Amino acid sequence: MAALRQEFSYTLRRLSASPGFVLAVMLSIGIGIATNATIFSIVSRFVLRPAPVGDPATLLSLRTTHDGEECCNGFSMPTYIDVRDQARSLSGVAAYDELVPASIGGKGEPERVWGQAATANYFDVARLGMTFGRGFLPSEEHQPVIVLGHRLWQRHFASDPNIIGKPITLSGHPYTVVGVAPPGFHGLDLILDPEFWVPLGNVAQLAPLGNIGKVDTDVDRGNHWLAVIGRLKSGVTTSQAAAELHTLAGHYATAYPKTDKGGGFLLAQAGSLPPGRDHSKILMFLGILSVAVLLVLCIACANVANLLLAKGVARQREMAIRLALGAARTKLLRQMLMESVLMALGGGLVGILLALWATGALSAFRIPAPVPLDVSVAVDWRVLLYTFALSVATGLFLGLVPAWIASRPVLISALKGEDAMARPGRRMNLRSILVVAQIAMSLVLLCGTGLLLRSLQNASSIDIGFRSRGLLMMSVDPRVHGYTPERTTHFLTQLRERVAALPGVLSVAATDSVPLYGGNRSDGFSLVGRPAEEPIPIVDLFMATPGYFETLGIPRILGRDFAQESAAGQKVGVVNQAFVAQIFHGQNPIGRHVSGAGVDYQIIGVVKNIKSRTIGEHTRPILFRSLAQTTGSDPSFLGYELIVRYQGDSAAVANQVRSQIHALDPAMAVYNAETIEEHLHSALFLPRLGGTLFGVFGITGLVLAVIGLYGIMSYSVSRRTREIGIRIALGAQIGAVQRLIVRQGMLLTAIAVGLGLPAALVLAKFSSSFLYGVRPHDVVTFLTVPCFLMAIALLACWIPAKRAARVDPQSALRYE
């Protein structure tokens, strides 16, 4: 131990003698580790982190399947009760409605919040300890009690330590606070961000006609609206529980063939990535990012390896003397490895500091959604442990070869100061190979960056079909304030009239959801009086008031706009061109009838196509329904969006609109207030995220590769100073000397491009599902990037070549 302490002190003294060299190594390694720590933070958040509950390994998420489908649905109330009472492998089964809208009153302006309605045993099954108070009691299934989320308690109730037992107003109803959830708990979904919990018996009061519709949920087995969790009994495995549920599914199929035939159950770890088609896409995206950051780290490692090789070669004479005096090779090797590991650990510290900033920047990205989502990432203990292990492994990997070379010098050559890695006749030494690897990996990153940036450019220029400027959007939800459908329609009509009279307002309309929110209501549609086509066309549904198409700037092609339709009259709809092409096969639809979800609609107009769910989607058929005719039969679960076309200052208009809302109802919560520019910025979430990340990775890799190439060329010039001086003394032209140096560097670059381009083409195929209007083998990208890289490489070679051409022959001939 004393010997190790002595070697450690000696290593620190040696490193402190070369602060510039140590700083360069730490920064290079730190950049590479920072990118890996940042992406691993995402992996830790969405893949590795267990549910924030007690004993998360035994808590399962249960879903229903049909006919062996990969995924999956929620539970009906009767199915939940059956599983809760009959599954012997589970010690407890709880259910909850994933999102319940509400408004919280109190001091200041009313606040729109989202929560969950859960069975009374929810917190017991989850084994969740509270910050204050308790969960629900079995007798409180229908009682007005509430558990507050920790952030809601801090934000709206100023962290009141005496909140337990106090009454609060939730959507106009009195509730008693019985608990405050612990920090970091926002339910068991990976990204949903509910902020309160009430017993399940309150859902009809808080969200009338919401998820559960008009059916009797106690007996209807076809209404799958519940999320379910189950706790494994001690000693029971997941496979055993799955086998039991498979048996139960068979019993239910026999007993209830109309609803349960072909049914099954799917079990997964609670709080993990949900199964389904998005699961594989998310994992592939994270996999691509992981490969990219490993390439950045490899480029950084190659850079550092070159520095360490140069340092190791410079120390060969020292090592030869120490060996000649009797020093043990293992001791020399251990000392040099200790140096590289300490510098790598310093690089890991730099990487963590950079990752803290990077994860904060990533958390600012917002997914377009009308419900609260938590996609924040942070550096947690898993990231710290991963970074430490990566730093140690990097230090050992980087230091091993230079230490091996330095501790095994050819004594005679080393004592004369000769470079063992620059022997006559050797065309490619290890440093050149490392530079080739750097440039090749940088090319792969730059090609990925080019594809994603072109994808972002294409996504930004896609015609969305409606105005992209001068629109303000604000949401209200009269339903959670106890409004009847008739009163809701009247409120929205009054609000539109008031807002339309405001200065700076050009037009105003209301809808249930703005396009590009990722998804809205949809149903299968067919022509009335004709057999339904197979497969049944799925149509997106939007509610609209008069003036909707004018406000959003959607051109009308045929027919008329909505007027003052009667709620009891014939249901009418306006469709887009894709609807006409798919349902009517291009024929004039005006006056004809279509049916969806048992409702008959008469077509009164046709408008141009718009992007409905996402910017990159194929055009979808859309039917716009009269809002006045729909609030009673199919109320919007997300509330209603007021769309204001304005000129002037958006903030001033927003304040005036908010004032008009509170003039009509001071208790009405206003939420999701944003301009159309902000909304479209969020709608480009995926291409912006990919472009930003790969842009950072690509530029980082390029800078490191160019530094490596410049370093190897400068080193080459310094080692060939005597040769260059002799050439010039014998009459060699300056241009010939420059070409000699540049040719050497460009040869390395050409080899790297030849190796990197096929690899980039192969990896690009995996990114096809994330590209907008760009093919994975995009010609422009795969021609431009190599040319750009060659130009940068030429500059990195030309600077040392220019310096070589200024060598004084007399000084060079005296060079040692």
C-alpha cells in the first residue's frame, strides 16, 4: 500500500509538470464522455429507471390483448374486478383512469390541472410512502378526498405543511386533502404527468361523459378505459402470473364470447416503456444515438491516443535509462497506466459538468400535446456510475499501448533518441492509423448529421395547409366547471362574439383540438346506403364553429361553411379532399350522407387538405363536425380551443382574451396559451431533437478529427525537419515540398473516406423512419459531406506544409 501511495504521489507530480498536456487530454476525453453521459441519461430515464414505488421489481402493468395482437388495450371495469378477485398469483390489483381534467381554485387565477382517478387500494398496491398524510382508505372509494402531487402542493399551496385535512375546490367541488405524494412521483406512466389523485368513484363528477361515455361501466365489458397494475405475490414469477392470466382469459372467452373471445393479457414492468409499435421505434432511436456518441468517444480517444503515443515515444529515452539502472517493467507500466486513468477520470468529471448543462438543454424540448407530459432528463446515480466506469475503461484502453511501447524501448535506439514508431520503410504507423479511424468515424457522424438537417429543412418547408403566422390559441374547459352542453355552446358563442370585437382581432373560431397535436378523435366511416368498404377508412374528426376555415386560412373548394346549426337537427360535416378521394372516390359529395360511430352526417362543404396529426404524415381524411351539434353527444375530453387571428402584439391580445374569459366566468381556468409559431416549433420536436443532437455530435467529431489530422501532420513535419532541409538544400522547389506534405495528409483522408462512406451508408438505413422527405442514401448528403471533409482536411494539411516550406536548410541540418 505504501508503494502505491508513493507511485500515486509521483504520478501527480509528473502530471502537474505538464498542465497544458493534461488539460488537452482531459478536454478531449471530457467531450467524448459528455456525449455518452447525456445519451445515457435519456436511456436511464426511459429504459432503466424503475417505477418510483416500493419494491418496483414485483409491480406489473397489465393490459388486455385481442387475437394475439402485439399490443394492447386497457381493462373494462368488469374485467378488472374479475382479475382482482380471481388472480391468485397477485397479492393486489388496482386500477386507475390515466387522465382526469380539473380546475383548482384558490388564491389567484384558477389553474388547469390533470390528475388520475384510482381505486382505493392504488397506493397500497404501489407501496407508496407519502410526504404527508396517507393514501385512500377502502371506505373512501366514492368520497371527495384527494392526494396532491408534490409539485402541485409546492406550486399552488406554497408547500403548506398543514395541508392535510384542509378543504380545497376541485372543478367547483369541495375535496379534503388526505395526502401529499413524494417528490418525483407522477404516476406509473413513463411520460404522463398527473398532479393529483382522487378515488375512482369521483371520475363521473370530475369528467362527465369523458373516457367512460354514457354506458354503465360496472357491467359493460367492451369499454376498455382503465389502466391496471398488479403486485406479484412473494415467490411468484412473472411467467407464472402470465400463465394464470392466460387461463383466466380462456375462461372469460367462454363465459363472455361477445366481448372476450380471442382476448388475452399482456404483462410488463410497471413504469417501463409501453409495448407496441412505438416501443421498437424508441429503442431504435436510442440505439442510433448510442452508436453516434460512441463514435464521438472513439474519435476523442484516437486524439488522446496520438497525444499519449507522442508522449510515450518522448519518454523512451527516460524509460531506457531507468531500465538500464534496474527498474522493473511492470512498475513502469503501472505508473504510465495510472497517469492515463487519472487523466481519464479528470475527463469524466469534465464530461459530467458538460452533461449537466446538456441534459438541462434537452429538457427544454417540448412535445406537442394538449396533456401534461414529463420528458425531462437529468444526471442520476446510474449516469454517474456509468461515467465512472467509462472513464476508468477509457483510461486503461488509452494508456495500455503507449505505456507498453514506452516501457519496452529498444535500448540502443532509445538512448540515441530515435523514434521507434518512425522506422524507415514503414508507410503507415499507429498514429496514422488512428487519424484514419478518426476521419472515417467523423464522416459517419457528419453523414448522419447531414441527413437529419436536410430532414429538418424539409419538415420546416412542408405545406401544413393552414396559417403558420398570426394565430393565438387558448383553451378552456367549461365541462369541468359543471357546464351543460347547451351552456358550453352558449359560453363559447358569447366568448367568440366578445373576442371578435377586440381591437387587433381579425377573426375568431373555436374547436376541440388544433391540428398537429399528435392525434385526436378518429372513427371508421362509410357511405350511407352502401356496404362498408374493407378495410373501413379511418377518418380524423375535428369540431369547428363558423369562421374556423377563414381563421385558419384553409381554402374552401365546394359548398359552404358552418352556420348556426341546431343541436337537434341533421348533423352536418365539412370534409377535406382526402376524404372525398377515399370515401366518395372523387365524386361530388355535397348533400350526400356518411356514417361514423353510428352518427349520420350530411356533407355541406369541401376544403383543402391539411396536416392532421404530425407534419411528416401522409395526408389523412378529415371530417369537421359542427361544434354546436357535438358538445352534447361527444364532448371534448381535452376542453375547447379558442383560435384568434390577430395583428399586433400577441401578448397584449392574449391578455385581452383572458380578460374576456374571466368576465364571463371568473372561475374559468385558461390553459395551453400559445401562438401558432410556438405550436409549430413544438410539432417539429423529433426532427429538431435529432438534428440538434447529431449536429453537436458531428461538429464535435469533425473538430476532433481535424485536430488529430493537424497534429499528425505537424508531428510529421517536425520529425522530417532534417529531411526537408536536405531537400531544399539540394534544390527542391518550395511547391514540391508543400505538395509532399499535403499529399501525405490527403492520402490518409482519402483512405478514411473510402472506409467511412460504406459504413455511413449502412448505418443510414436504420434512420429511414426518422427522416422527412429524405432517402437514407440521399445523393446530396453523401456527395457534399465527403467533399466538405476533404476541404477541411486540405486546410489542416496545408498549414503544416506551409510551415515546412519555410524551413531554413542550415538550421535543419543542425536539427537534433
